[in-house]
Amino acid sequence: MNDLLMDGLLKQLPFVKVVHQETIELDRSFEQVAASFANELLLNVMGKKEL
């Protein structure tokens, strides 16, 4: 790899790290939303069975 290409890639590294961290945070948020939805769904199903 030539020096100019390597230099350009290294300059992008901080941006890549930020995007990676934001992706991890979004994944955690999605997991929380999915778990909340699953719990709500389970409560609704169980509630209907008890009626």
C-alpha cells in the first residue's frame, strides 16, 4: 500500500471509531426496545389467558 493511501486511511480512523461506537450504542438500544416489546407482548398474552 502506498504512503498516500495509508495516510488517507489513518486520517479516517477517528471517524471509523466514532461510527463503530455509535453502531454499538444503536445495537444496545435496539436490544432494549426489542426486550421491552417482547415483555409487553408476553404480558398481553398472559393477561388474555387469565381473563
